[in-house]
Amino acid sequence: LLYLSLPRCCSPVLDIGSGSGILSLLYAKDNPSSCVTGIDIVKKNSDLAICNAKRNGLSGIRFLEGDIKEYADKDPYALIFSNPPYRKAGSGRLSPFPEKNIALYDTHLDFYTLFSAVKRLLSPQGLFFMIIWEGRRDEMLERAAGFSLFPFREIIYRGVGKNHHSFVVSGFSPEKKAFQRDVIEHKEWSEAVRALIQAEVVMKGDNL
């Protein structure tokens, strides 16, 4: 869902919490002129993403292991995106696998850490996109405002019934822009995701 909302042909690009690299790989494949960087705090994830990039023969892309709080680059980014952990730390049962907890809970990548990094790394004309559960939307907006990052795009993807979460994709900018909001029902977005998966079935790699 996040990938469907990203602007094309931006460079340089940063994926915060890149995991196995799927979003970065898709972006590099569809935008071969873009320089894409993915960063993840889990070494296993960054190693896997590097392997997946090699399997798909993609250049102009790199994956780093590291904490976004300590990351710096010589040039600001035109586009940053993130699919951060959805759950607040302490809000659920922990897994016996530490790497899974890092992916699920925001212990290492909460909203403050995320928006602080975006504010520091984004160019003045750059754009930041992220996805989160709709139930955390207000918290997200409040934290973004604290770093003078202004929402200009919001897409709400409705779930089905009480047992399915709705998701929010939000676009932010250091500059105030006209705001656009759309609500997409489950049937519509599930078909769009299915079409994306079918189009990208040629992507090769582990945990993609």
C-alpha cells in the first residue's frame, strides 16, 4: 500500500527500516535512474536485502546496517519512506525472537525517532511517506507537527469489519502544501495490491 503512493523518479531516496528490502528493490527496479539507500538496525535484514538486490541484478541501490539515530549522509534526500513498526512498545505479547519484536514494536523506531531522522535527512523540497494503523494517526500527526513536517497527502485504506485494521498512508513535507485526502475501501485496494504483486512476480529473493 505504501509503495502504491510513492512519487516516481526521485533521487536520492532513503528507506528507513528497510527489512528484506522489498520497497527499496521495487523502487530501484521501477526507477532505474534513482539512487536508493535502505537502512535497517538488524544485520540479518540488511544482509538479506543485499543478497536480494544481487539476485535481481539491481544497481544504484545499497543496504546498510545501522541505527537511524546515528545515520548521516553528505547529501539530503529528495524522498524518504518508511513502513515502521505498527505497535507501541509494551502493548502486546513479545515474541521469543528478538528480531520479530523489533519489526512489530516501536522500541527502536518510534515516531519521535522517525520524524527526528526525517527532519534531519530530508531536503527542504523533499517528501516523506509512511504507513501506519489508522488508530495511531493522531499520534503520528502530532509528532510530525513537532518537527514542522506538514501533511499534504492522506490515503486511508479501510479494513473489513472489526477484526481488520485500516491503514493510513501519509505524505509530509517541510513546506506547506495543498492537502488531499482519499478513502479507499478494502475491495479496491486489495485488487490494486494483487495487481502489483502480479506485476512484480519476477522479483527474486528471500522473504520478499
